[in-house]
Amino acid sequence: MEKIVIIGGGAGGLELATDLGDKLGKHNKAQITLIDKNSYHLWKPLLHEVATGVLDEQVDNIYYASQGQQHYFQFTQGTFTDLDRDHKQIKITDINNQTDTIDYDILVVAIGSTSNDFGTPGVKEHCIFLDDQNAAIKLRETLVSKFTRFCSIIDDKDSTEQEKIRIAIVGGGATGVELASELPHMVETFGACGRNKMCSDLLDVSVIEATDRILPALPETTALSITKTLESRGIHVLTKTMITKAESDGFYPKDGQTIKADIMIWTAGVKAPDYLKEIAGLESSRSNQLVVKPTLQTTRDDSIFVIGDCAYAMQESGRASPPTAQAAHQMAKICYENIVNLLNNQPLKSFKYTDNGTIISLHDTAQGVIKLGGKSEMSVKGWFALIIHRLLYRMHQASLLGIFKTIRFARASKFMYKTKSTSIFSNRD
């Protein structure tokens, strides 16, 4: 029986494990093993909602072990540490810090990406990244702790402390913009839970972007409209601002004054994990991504496939596919078909990325573009865009859980949304 090992349970990895399990594992045609350092899956584009308390990770997560039982694949919790191509083995460190060796016939690397600080001094030491659910929870705890301490300051009439909570976010992409848009609502919710002196007026949020505008993936007119929406909510959008270093008091731009901040968040770019750089002699890109052929097999080993953010898949346009959830989803589907074809000695298919558009959530509204057939664009905004944005997440859930279970998840999530703020904020001293 063929052993298929998938490293990484993100959007692409978990979809692939589920599909292969239903196709091959169910009929004992292959043994499917999924490996991830966490015990559950959470859709990465919604990490900013976990960080601000909008999304309850306890309701919306999908446990790998449970998913495996229902879809005929095995799950092993551990951190990938090494690859031996000659013996077709990988090494992982399990939750007990023990080293384990796992054999494979076909290996799929779907590890995802991490934040890229571009070597900027002080960023690792002073900034919070938003790489996974643990980082999102850490950011949420940091925000709530800061809000709580600030309450005691404004309750003290003799206090000479600053008058606002300063939050600076470096990176004007989707993550930075969506996170910034949720922060005023988070403060208002905090105030509604017994901290009646807290309101969004006490928040000083800045989004810092090195280029001449935020959201380069969107048309300029749409990005400008979103900029105006952010500014109307009191959020500062600073463009053409190159950060040269970070220190405990804030960010230091190449030109201009220091951008003071109490909480510093870095969302300026992504790269594949450093340990993937030329691992086991495989070809890699400048961002540590593993270079793949059109079939998503690595250029130096046909038994290894790579999907998602850690794959460098060059397209006919002369650009590599972007590190996005929709690209990971499309790769997972092609990888699934190619692995099945490979086992059946059938020709493999080429991966061609289709850009279906980008929609940015702004808490109670959304803006963006959708592409019809990957060609013509249609701008969308308001409640219609917000519905599409929510449907993208539910479609991802449906691909893993089925329609009926997804509906139950949506109902539970809606109920928890109404009570989540109380569980996060009201028990603070």
C-alpha cells in the first residue's frame, strides 16, 4: 500500500488529505497521513478576527484527528524537522519533544508561510506577527491586557499617562487592513462590557505601507476607496513610509519622525520557513519556497509535491502564483488529481492559477473585485461584498465538512458571536 504523507494542515493540506482519504484511504488503496504542529485547523484569512475576538476559534476550528476519522486519513501531531530523500523518510518532533521517523512513497509539503521581516532590525524582538492561530490568540491577549491596564489609567484622574492606546501595523495588504478595521469595534465592545469609559476615540491606529498605496492586489480606485473608509474611522494610513528599524517605543521610518506605538504588529510580507531553503538539495526561491514544475512536483524529485504558500509555481504570465488561500485551494485540487493519476499510471495535469478576485472585509462592510472567468472584473462593495466574503469561508468549510455540517457551524458561530465579547472582556479585573 502506497504511503502518502502530507506535511501541513492549512487550507491546501487539509483539503488534500480529506479528498485523498475519501478517494484512496476509504478503499485501502493508500495510507494517508497528515502531519501538523497544531491539533486543529483554522482558516488563515480569518486570523485577524480571532485576534480581535470576532471569531471564536473554539467553535470554528476543525480538529485534525476527528476529520481524519471521518475521512479515512491518519493524523500525527508534530513539527517537521528534516527530510531524507534517499530513504524517503521525514523526521518530526512530537508533542513530547521526541523525534520520530515517518516513511513515505509520496510526500506533499504544504507547510504554508511565515512573516517576512526583510531583516529589519528590532522587528523580531518588538513586533507581534500573525502567522497562525497561536499568534492570533497571543495578539488578542496582548490587546485585552493593554485595554485593561488603560482602564485603570483613565479611572485615575491624577494620571499623567498618555491619552490614547497607540497601535501601529506595518503592512498595507489584506491582513493589515482587515485587522486595523476590526480594532475600533473591539474597543467599543470592550467598553460595552462594563468599561464604559472605553471607546474607539481612545484608539490611535496606524497602517504603515512602504509603497505608494495600500492593497496592491486591488485596482487603484478600489484601494483609494478603502483608504478613505479607514480614515473616516480614525485610522491613519501612512504610505511611502519605509521602516528601517523597530525599537520598544515604536517604528523608525527612513524619512520622518518616529511612529510611536504601544503595540507593534508586522504584516508586511510572507516567506516560506527558513528551514525549507534548499532542504535535502531541493531547488528553492529567494523566499525559501520550493520550486515546482507545472505538475506541482519539485524540480529535483518527482515523489515530492508542494502546494500552498511554500510552493514556487511559475505561471505563463511570468509570475509565480501568489501566497493566498485561493491559490492553495486550486493547488490542492490539481495535486489530488495528479496523485491519483500517478498511482494509476495516467498523465499528470498542469497547474494554472486563476485569480478570482479579492475582497477586503472592513468589519461591517467590504470592498473588492471579483473576476468572471478569471478575466473581466466587477467591483463590489457594501453588504453584497460582505456576503461574498463570508461565503468564501463557508465554501472552504463545505469542502471539508459537507454542506449540512457547515450550516450547523455557521449557526453556532452566529450564536457565539453575540456572546463572545462577554467571555473575553467581562471577567477582567
